[in-house]
Amino acid sequence: MKNIKNKIVAGFIVALIVALALGMPLFAQNLSKKIEVFYRDIKIYVDGKLMVSQDASGRVIEPFIYEGATYLPLRAVSEALGKKVDWNGVTNSVYIGEKPALEISEVTVSTAEEFIAALGSNKRILLEEGVYNLTKVKPSVVNDPSVSFKEAYDGPELVLNGVHNLSIQGVGEKQSEIIIEPRYAYVTRFINCSGVSIANVKAGHTEEGYCEGGVFSFENSAGIKIDNAQMYGCGTYGLNLVKTSDVTVSGSSVYGCTYGILVIESSSDILFKDCVFRDNEAFTMVSLGFSYNVTIDSCAFMRNTNYDLNYPDPMFSVYKSDNFVIKNTSFTDNAIKIFCDPKDMKFDPSNTFKNNAFDKAR
């Protein structure tokens, strides 16, 4: 029986363990060191039968002991149990049996260039605290065919077309800020996208002035989550939803926009929860058309103003839409004469009103 104490270079052990053995946490970090292992002629029996441990090329691989733990050849043991083993060197992942339906890669970025280069499907992008000016980024840094810059009237607009399972999250104490310079462009347009999450992010345009581009636009998309985000002008609208479903916006705000707060067209199953819509000087604040199951719950509308009170636009415009619910929501100091068009919209008694131009007419 062997009882030999060997010193082996970690580079060899890393390759051996990753491809063949159990005990992956030992090499979770990308490092290099020498370790001492024990070979004791360890035998492996599967269902009473002695198994010869071999790698993919047929080379015999012996189990060994390191710091009291016994490391077995992963491939040999798994295949003896009827499980296929695969190794992904890009994500440093071992698959035993079936691969997961979805694998998300995570990357931390600190510049606008790194952010654009990281965009794509099945990504979780962590934005370090700072300002990300997308207009300064050269299109050549784009790495994914679903990501592009399209020319708007006065500059480039970031467009994500066909991106799925993308999370964008600020990770600093202050919100990471995404900005663009062109006033005729959206900060980001999402087209044919699904599973998009945006959290702890502030987004808008660098300068005020006449514009036709808003903050975020989702078109023909589904499964959208926005949490703890600030969407600000001079964008036309904070959020544009067209043919989009399954949307949750929570703990977020829209302010300083110059056309309105929200546009929702041909969309469904949308929830705004604990949001603040304030200080927008615009036309109709919320436009809702051909949509259903839209809920505004526990939100606040504050200090929003029509451009011209002599020719007022409504706070809400609702056209051919079903099950539009506003509840537990406060309306304060809004200089808008018309609350809703049509005026017979059903309204939950849990809402509160204070010092609005439309209070008496409502």
C-alpha cells in the first residue's frame, strides 16, 4: 500500500481538480501555491464494484487526501453513476448531468466603455458608483450584435434589440448615473427584450431644452423590473411602454420631464408601487391606451404642472383600456385643472388630494 507524502505544484493540481475532482471551493480564487497531499491507494467502489479512475483520455487518476479531506476524480465517479460531466472554462463551471437552462455571467464595471462592452443577454452588470456618459463611448466597444448605437436627430441613441435576462444594478452608496447628451434620444431603448432588471440607477439627459427623447423605452418586451431608479428630464417621458407586459416599477421616481410622466400603449400587467412622480412640467402626465391590468399603488404625484392652464391637458388620459386602478396614492400641489379624461374613470377612495387645481372639478 502506498503511503507517500508528495509536494505538487498547484498549477497541476488546479487543472486536475477542476476537470476531475470534487472539492471545488479549494480553488475558488485565481491563485497559485504549493500544497501537500497524501496518496494512500484509495479505492472507489460503486454499487459493490471496484472502479478504475480515469480521465477523459484514459489516464489513471488516483484519489488523494488534502488537509483531512478526500478528493475523488469527479469525471470518473460521476460517469460511474451515469452522469455526464462538462467543464466551462469561460465561466469556471462544472456541470454534472443536465446543464442549467440559464447561466448568468456577472461583471463589475466602472466606466461607460466597460458598461457598453458588457451589455448583452444573460448578464448581471454591477455599476460602481459614478457617472456613465454613454454619448462619449465609441461604437467600436460594443461586443454583442444585439447592442448598437442608432443615430437620433442630434446624436447616438443606445438600442438593445433582442436582449434577454439582463440585470443592470448600481452597487455604490449613491446611485450610479447613466446620462446621454442628445436630447432627441432615449437614454436606452429596449426592443424585443425580456427579463430586464434595472436597480439603484439614476438616468437622464445632461442638459435641459426642447427634446423628443425620454429616459427608458420598452417596446414589444416582457418581464421588466425597475427598482430604486430615478428617471429625469429633460426627457419627454420618464418611461415609455409599448406592446410590453409584466412590468413592475417600485421605489422609483420620475421628475423634470417636459412632455409627461408615462406613456403606456397596447401593454398589460403593469404595476407601479411606492413611486414618486414630481416636478414635471408637461402636457398629459400619464397616457394610457389599449392597455389593461395597470395599477398605481401607494405612489405620490407632487408639484406637476401643465404648460398652459388656459388650455389644460389632463393628469390622466385613458383610452380603450380596462382595469386601470389607482389606489393608496396621494396627489399634492399639482397645477393641473383636469384630473382625468374621460372624467368618469373609476377611482378608489383610498387616494388623497391636497391643494391641486383639479380638486373641485374632480
